Amino acid sequence: MARVSSILVLGAGFDQRPLIRCARERGLRTVVLDEAQIPVGVQDCDVHVKRSPLDLRTVCDVARAESVAFIVSVGFEPAVPVIAAASESLGLPTLLASGAAQAATRKDLMKQRIRGAGIRTSRQVVLAGEDLSQVSDLSFPVVVKPQTGTGGRGVSAADTMGELVRAIEVLRRDTSDPTVVVEEFVVGPEVTVDCFTAAGRTHLVCVSDLVGTPAARPGFAAIRCQNPAVLTRDQTLELSAIATRLSGAFEIRSGPWLFQAKLTPQPSVIEVGARIAGGRKPRFVKLATGVDLLGAYLDDLSGYLPDLQARRPATGATVTYVYGRAGTVAGYRGVEAVLGDGAEYVEVFRPPGSPLTGALTPRDRILEFGTVGADPGRIAEGSVLQRIDCFDVDGRSLIRWDLYDERLI
């Protein structure tokens, strides 16, 4: 089969840039659709169309005009239903059908499909008005979420009815959406399961522990993601069975996707993401397992058999998320020095001049770095933390050192 020549990538931001580069390395002509004047990924693409990547008609028009073989994106959940609908309309290969794409991006429909597959998940209610009577069926603590969205934006916890009312008010004010999701908070270790469905079989590519910060409710601010996850044999088998059932419930045809679960000790699914995770998760998966998710995705859509053979380092791998206190970033120290000397990679998210809110959400991380090493990676993690810094205009450190084990720093 001949290698396809052109693909359409929705978005050309930080999340999509590695995909664009990977496509170029494979000899694919990349057309990107991003309304920004000069998005960060534009230097690596062949064609930049400066229009909205979320307008279905625009996506279809550009795909036809450029004769693309498929449409793709990374870490861009609003694009999931657009990609599915456009691909169906044009007869192009896609991860899932448009109806399933809606279910994978709306938390109420998502829960329905999870439950319909006979999978454990927390109870949930959807509130569209001021009546909170439905909440009486739930047990506190509860989690308050927007109906759509990822990255922890708008997510908060409430232990009492008073806290719940305030959380709902804040969420509706910040999102201008009256629809709010309230679900019971499940206590237990959290894992992220990166999967790949190919040739009718779903593979567990990478199962990682999410370790929360001591300063936040567990599960709300991950301080590190580490692989391999600490699982019993029964838990591993059950996660594999859950992945197979979820792929059927969400009609996943072929490609990468993920789900998050709490181990209670039986897995309880929190959410499903019908996409490759955003941020630098593909880089971490490759560091931890040797599997190139981006390359496998492109190969799969191009008609080639994806390489999903794990080549896991014996010592394990860790990605550490670094948060900052409120202030304005003036610069960084030590980032280049630790590359190749403790850190396999360092990714800075907040350039000089960026304001920091001090919040503990994925969108408020200032940088992350990947390490390999024992336990897994904690020795290397400590070495890196001792040598890097992010500072304000007065030279004061902006890193939330209180979140990290003092034995490491």
C-alpha cells in the first residue's frame, strides 16, 4: 500500500506540534487548520489555513481542497466530534463514529455508556437549574465539573451542601454554562490507562499511577505520573477487560484512546478520552514503554500495522509536574543543565512574562520533566529538582516547593 501524501491536523498548538513533526518525519504532507496568526506548530507544517478548526463546514472544505487522506489531532477534545463528523461525511478513516464522539465528550452521555457496558463508575447528576434536590441521592464528598472540557478546568470538590452551592456558582460564572455535573468522589489510588485499538483488539499500552499532591484533595492535582503502575495481577486483568468493554461501548474503530480509573480496590472508571492525551503524555508513554503513540496512530490511519510492542526500561519512568505560586515568571535556571544529566526531557509551559495564579490544576503547571530510575525515578527526580528553578523579577523562586518530598530537595 502506498504511503498517503496529505493529512489535515486540527490545531497547531503545543499539543499538536509533536504530531505535526512526527507526520513530517514519516514523509506526510501536513495541512494544519488553526485560526491563530502564527501558532507554535506552523513552522513544522506544509500548509497553514488560518480558519477555525472547530467549524465542521470549514474542516470538510479544507479536507476536500487539500485531498487529505485523514483528519487528526492530539489533546484537543472539542475537535473529537468535528473529526468524527467530517471523516464520516468524507468517507475517511476515523477513531470513532460521530454519535460515539458526542458521548465521549459529554460527561452525562459518557457515564451512560460506561454503565451500559456494566462497568463500575461513580453516581452522577446533571444540574441545569437552581434545583439541587437531585443531589440528595449522592454522598459527600462530591466533585463538581463542567459538562464538557478536560485538563481539570472548572473541577472542584465539595464536602458540604454549602460548599457545593459555592462551587456551582463559581463554575457557572467562569464557564457561562448553566449545566453542571455533580458526581460522588471515589476514594482510592488513580491510574491512567493509555490504550490502542487495532485489528479488532484493544491493547493496554501504558498503565500509570497518578500521585497527588499533599496540598490538594487526592486526584485533583497530580504531582507525578509513574510507570509501571503498582497493580495486582487481578487488577491488571480487570483493567484489560474494562478496556475491551469500553472500546465496544464507545464504538472505537481503530486508534489510541485512554481512560482514568480509581482502584477501590476494584477499578471504578472516572472518565474516557477518545483521543491521545494532551500535554507531553505521548512523550512519557514512549519513555516508559518504548511505544510511539503518535507514530502508531499515523501508521494505523495510513493503512500500516502499528508497532505496539512495549520496550519498557527495567527501572521504570516518571514524569514530574512542577507547580508555581502566584506571581509573574521572569525566567528559569538549570533547565538546559539537567537535560541528559538526570532529565530525559524538560518541557516549559509558562514563558517569561506569564502570570501564575497559584492554582493546582493541570493548566497551571509551569513545567514538567521526565526521568528514569529506581522507585521509579525518584532518585533522578530529586537530582533534577535540586538544580532547576523558576523565578520572579525579584529573583524569588516561584516553585511550590511545599508540594515535593523534602528528602528529594
